[in-house]
Amino acid sequence: MRFKKFSQFVFVITFLISFILLSIGSLVMADLDKREAIDFLTKKGHPKLKNQADLFDHELARFKNFSRLIQKTIQYSVNSDPSVDFLQLNRAVFNRFFIAKNDIGAFQIRLISEDGDELVRFEADGEKIIEDHDGENVEHRYYFQEFSKSRKLVYFSDMDLHIHDRVIQEPYIPTIRTITRLFYDNKQYMLVINFDISMFAAHVLKTTLYDIFLVEPDGYVNMHLDPKLFFAKQLKREVTVASLKEKGFHYIAEKKLENHDYSMVLGIKKTQLDHIRSKTLAVIYRGVTISFFVSIILSLVLASFLKRKFKDFNKKVDLINNDVELDIGKEFVEFQSVLDNLEAQHKIISKSNKNLQEQVEKELAKSRQQEVQLFEQAKMVSLGEMIANIAHQWRQPLSAITTNASNIQISIDLEMLDENELSQSLETINSQAQYLSETINTFRDFIKEDKELSEVVLQERIEVALNIVKATLDNNHILVKKEIDYDSPVRAKIVLGELAQVIINILNNAKDALLSNQIQNPWIEIRLESNEEDALILIEDNAGGIPEEIMGKIFDPYFTTKHESQGTGLGLHMSYLIVTNSLKGRLLVENSQNGAKFTIKIPLDR
């Protein structure tokens, strides 16, 4: 019954571990695909922004050329014949150019005096061109005031909604105005042309993948294809680039326009982001589904293997019990005979019994002390191996479970199994299963995005790491040299536990190199240096260094010089990611005169 429960326990643990690991892998891959898609759109967006900005400037140039053509035509006629009827001349030119050039979007053309009075106004009414005699004074309008102070040949107004008699006209007409000067009879006049930029905006701002905004210098949105967003300031809407970012607008870049004070802002469309998210969810769902079935298969295989092993074990235990019962019967008869003999010598033995009892108690106490020491030593070795391998995959713990099961089988075959050995082996298997769970937590904590920073003393975190691996280093006769000033605490804000994990990975790699190269008098030196901006943790060994041909690969994932049963090559790669991504520092490696030297650079101004 106990073996059956243990088999069920192994099945559940194996399923959970493999399912979580494979699911985490699916999440990571989905996140990488998402980032890659967004990076692609971001990279492609910069030339798109430049192209649309150039197109905007090209459209403004068309408006400018049209205005200059009308202005030059009128001014040339006036200069050629000063006696011409100036107002009638403007009417004639307006009518001719309005009919010929209405495809450019001009819907109103006006002649305005120095005092701001409209003298002539032509408007487009469908396909008709009409003259509106209901003139207004525009002296209060901003474009009249700005142009009066300007020396530009052609002035562009802001892009806004068309206003008549100080009222925004409906339906809305997005408008931009050009203003040029006319001179007649020693007086200055203004030639104002209103252009409907609806088609122009659709031509410039409409794209499949991106959202494009025209933004005023103070950040308010001016033009956009969505009527709910355009002309925010004029319609008194709080629509700015900053507010759009807060609502999820994926900003890419901004470009100042050459012929206007506005800027063009480009970002990824929400529909594209939704499409990327849906693809990401599909990848996650597919990965989790596959992980579920693969985990079940792995768990069933391992549980079936253990079930067969324990079934054979039970049979052999029953045979051993039968033999032991026969031996006990024989020994009992002999023991009874000895008791009869001892009874005759009871008086003699009773005299020395007290001394013998004291000696037995001393020996038992000594034996218990040795057992405690052996247990503590075994516990430290197990702890050191667990921490040393925390960045590796779960292949190693499963290998340990299989090895212990095989050891039990061998002990049974050699008739050397006792209850203590069986208990210790089962305890080892259980501890390895618990270790698998802790390994999963390490991987899961590493990919969390909401890691909390804590202010720590770096000297204390170094000591935590050294204390964890101390037993392993001592057992391998590796000397640890420390050059650390404990009187001047160096403080930094980091995610608790990550710095110790990096240091332990580097120390374990140094230990493996020292043992693999069979270095005489091996040592590892750790130093702590700091300035106002950074702290440097330097770890150096005397194992001879890293070959130059693999120096550039040691931080790559799954790169290892060990046999695959001893490592997966994730330790240094995971350390590199922790230092660069979480600690916002740098992890460097070089060869010194003695061996490899790792430098952990941590910023202190976070």
C-alpha cells in the first residue's frame, strides 16, 4: 500500500513539474513571437512615417503653387494696366481658376482689405461657383493678425474647422488657408483661399498597419481619420498624445513637418495589436494543450516503471522475511541455552553490570553523535548540490530518483538491504521530488514582470551565497579568498535572491573547472569594489581560464562543455539575463593570469 501511494505521488509530481515547465516554455515562446511582431512593425514604421510626412509636404506645396498662380495672375494684370477695375478683375480671375482648379479642394476664395473687410468672396456650391455678397470682417481672426505681421510670400494657417461669423460650420469642413499679398493703388490686400483637406487628410493619414496623427506643438491632436479625435483643441476635447498613450496607443515615432509647425506622430493600430494578441493566445493555448498530453505520457511511463520495480521488490522482501523467521527460531533456542548459563553467573555479571552499562551508554552517545554529524554532512552536500543545479532542467532530479530506485534493487539482489537504508533511499527520492518543485519556482519567478525591488547590503548578499556553497567548496578543498570591506556597507536596490543566484552559478562553474582540470591548491577569490555610480563584484579562479574559441559563447543558452548528464548550459545564460534585465547591470568575463575572471556590474542609482 505504501509503495502504491508513493507511485501515485511520483505520478502527480512528475505531471505537475513537466506540465508547468512545458507551459512556461510555451508562454516564453509566445511572448517572444509577440515581441518579434511588434519589433517588426516598429522597424517598418520609421520609413513609413518619413514617407507620409513627405507626402504631406507635397500636398502643401500644391496649395502653395495654386495660391501663387492666382496671386501672380492678378498682380500682373494690375501692374500691366493700373486703370483696371480691381474688384472686377478679382471676380474674373476667381471665377476662372475656381472652375479650372476645383479638383485641388479649394471651396472658398476671398479678397480682404487692410482693415479686414471682405470685398469679394467666391464659394463652391456643389458643381456651381457662386459669389457671396454677405461679406464679414475678419480682423479678429488669428490668421489675419499673424499674416499682417508676417513677411512670408505665402502664409499657411492652422488646420481647423471652417468658421463663418465666429461659428463652426456643420457638417464639419477640415480647412487650411493660404494667404498672399496683392498691391493696388498704394494699398495692400490679402488673397485668402480656403481648402477642404478632407480628401487630403485621407490620402496622407490612411494606412493599413498604423495610426497617424497630426499634432500641434502643445501636443493636442489636430488631424486624424476618426472624427472623435480630430481638432481636439478647437472642439475642446482633451485628446493629446500623452492621453492616447495612457489609453493604450502604441507610440513608435514623431517627425516635425518641414512646411508647418505641426508634427506627425505614428503608432501601431489597435486592430493590429489585437491581431497580434489573438495570435499570441492561440500559440499559448496550443502549447498548453500539448504540454498537458506530453506530461501525462511522461508521468505514466515513470509511474509504470516504478510500479514494476516495487512489485519485484515486494516479492524479494517476502522471501527475506521467511528466511529471517527460520533463522530467528534457531537463534531463540540457542539464546535460551545461553540464558540458562548466564543465570548461574548472574552474581558475577551483576557486579560488573554497572560499569558495563555506563560504557554502553557512552558508546551509544558516541554513535548518535557520529550519526548526527553524518546526517548534517549529507544534508549540507544535498543542499549544495540543489543550489548548484537550480538553473538546470529537471532531468537531473529525475535521474537521481531513478538512481536511488536502482540502488534499492541492487541492495535487494545482494541481500544487503535493511530498513534504515530503505528509509534513507525513499527519503532521498522524496527530497529530489521537492527539489523539482523548487526548480520550477525559480524559473517561474525569473519570468515574472512584477518583481519587487528591495534595498539590500551587497556584503550580506555575497555572504548568503558563500554560506550556501561553503560545504561544497570545503569538501573539494577549494580555498575561498575574500577582499570585502564589511565596515562600509554598499547598498543597492535589487530583486531579493537574484544576486545570490548569479554568484552561486559563477562559483559552481569555477568549482567544476577546478575539479575538471585537477588543479593543485585550487582557490576562488571574490572582491567587492564600488564608486558613486556602480558596484563591482569580481570572482576569479586559478583553473587556467576559458579557451578563446568559446569565450563568446558561454552566455548562450544550452551551451556547455560538460556531458549532458551534468549540465544543460542554462546557468550562465540565466545569470546573464538576471544581471542585464533585472539588475540593469552588466555581466563580463575575461581571462586573467590565473584563470577566468567574472565581473558583475550593478548600478547603485536605481
